[in-house]
Amino acid sequence: MNLPATPAALDFTPQRSTSATARPLLLCLSHLRWGFVYQRPQHVMSRLAQAYEVLFWEEPVFSQTQAAHLVTSSPCAGVTVMVPHLPEGLDAEQIASAQRQLVDAYLQDNPPAELLMWYLTPMSLSFTEHLQARVTVFDCMDELSAFKGAPPELVVRERQLLAKADVVFTGGHSLWQAKRQHHDNAHSMPSSVDIAHFAQARQAGAGAADQRDIPEPRLGFFGVIDERFDSELIRDVAAERPQWQIVLIGPVVKIDPASLPQAANIHYLGARDYRELPSYLAGWAVALMPFAINESTRFISPTKTPEYLAGGCPVVSTPVRDVVDGYGASGVVHIAATAPAFIAAIDVALQQKTREDFLSRADAALEGMSWDTTCGLMKEHIECLR
């Protein structure tokens, strides 16, 4: 693990024209695990894998292993997930050094025809800043520095990444407005939707087996339950309307599960596979986005909004800026800032799903949206820089 403090730069920019058949290598550096929740990184990388060989580099796993090594898997065509396994007890500098050695060894053993780099987290600069790529992308999904447990050096690392990146994509419009002040080639690329997948919820069917015994009407949420989740709001809604059944799907992360509201009409079903989500959505009368309004949600652009609408479900959301700006005038997404207003909005939404014009209005709100379109635009920017 004894590498130089400042390793020599490894230059993988092509010195001559590469073969027309040689696929560039896209190294994606992620703070999220591929198998955690299927969201923006998986949608984007699985599509870009049609043009590039994708290496999806996850954060390390620590164990009693004696030597640092990589564990790889291939979740879909063209994508290789790489997980560094490191010995326990390493400090931050040793962790960066170990990962630098692993990534360098891999690239030297498997020299790419051309290297492209895609950062989902600025913290990965600690072991990759010496790599010279043909194109460097910063896909700024969220304002990570505002999240619970964010490392204090993240702000400095982001400043360094903004200086290194050739192009910056943001997960929403408000985040783009913030980042474009720091980069001349920043573009708003809001997370999109696989309409065909979620439209399965519009078909009549039995729905998810573990939801069938929950009485109606069901109000549902799927996603990560963390510091962005407004527990007090859910507690108040459940208490004021005990006849409403609130179904919550997703992993609990970075908060104490014991702090979540408990009631007979609140149902925690845990994490579910992305493929299963339409079967749950099919049984909901209203879909919820109970986000707390705080620093961690200031710039979010929830993928749930279009997914819920594609599934044929009216939405009630707290006033997240990108939701208000993007869907507030749609007539199918209702915005409410307080518990009484949230309850009143649900009352309206409960009457909406059965209206004849609802699906056409939902489809109008989704017009032109697709992950294929978003990824196509991203690829265009990359190709213009190659």
C-alpha cells in the first residue's frame, strides 16, 4: 500500500485515433451501491453501457481481509460493478492509497482505448485525481454537503471537482441554478421516468400480495426513508385520518427506526425491488411525497413525481422547489406545506383518480420525459467533448 504521496498522473487520453470498434471505458465513481435502490445511477449507466464499457466503482467494504482486493459482478450487459474490499482499521489516507493502488492496477492490467470518468461524489477524487481522462463528468445528483453525516471536506472536494470536470449535469433545475455559477458547462438533467415500467400500475390486477389485506383507501410512498422524510407530517396525517392507510416502502437509512411514527394505520413494508414497485402503486389511491423542508431537500428533484404519475396515481407533496416549479400547475400534483393543508390536499386527490380526465392530465405532465431522452442528451455532451 506504500504509494507516493502524489502519484504520477496516469494518462489514458488517446494519443492517436482509436479504432472505430473500440469502446471507451466509462469509470463511474459512486457513493451509492448498485444494489441499494434502483435510481438515477442505474438508469443512466445501464443505458450508457450501450456505447461505453461501464465500470461502476462503489465505496469500499471493510473486513478482516489481509490484502486489499476487488470483488466484481455484472448486473447488466456492459456494466461491471467493482467493490473494493479493504482491511479494517485503515485511516482516511490509507483508504485512499489502497483504492488508488487498486484502480491503477486495474487500468494498467486492462488499458482502455479511451478513459471517460463520471463522478457521482467528489470524495472519489481522493484516489482518482491523478487520472487523466478524455472527458470528466460531474453528475451532481444532490447537494451532498447538506446530507446527514456528510464529511466536512466534501465542500473542498466539490470545488476541486468543478475545476477538473469538463461538463456538469445536475439532478434538477434548482441545483443547476446553483452550480452554473461555478461551472461554464453545467446543464440541468432532471431525473426522468421509465413510463412503460410504471404504467403497469394502471392495469387492473391483484397487486402486491403483502398489501392486499391492508384496507382502502391506501396512501403510499416508496423511496429511501432518511432525514429528508417528514415523520411528524405522517404522524399527524395518520392521527387525524385513522381510516386512511399509509403504506411506506423503502429502507430506513441514517435515522433511528424507533423515531418513526407508529400507528395501526401506518404500514412499513421495507425495501422492495424496483421491478415490484408498480404492483404496489396499483393499489394506492394517492401517492405521497412527505419531504421535510430543510437543507437536505433544498435542491432535490424527486424521481417519484413522474413515477407516481406514470402509474396513474395523483400526488400530494410538500413544497419542494423543483416539484412546485415542475408540476405545481399540472393539476395532478397537489402541494401542501402544513399537516392540515396536506390532509385537505389528500381529500381532493382521493376524488381525482376516478375522474375521466385524470390520466390524460397525468400524461400531459409527463410529455417528452424518458430516461432514454435524458441519457441521449448526456451522451451528446460527452461526444462533443471527445
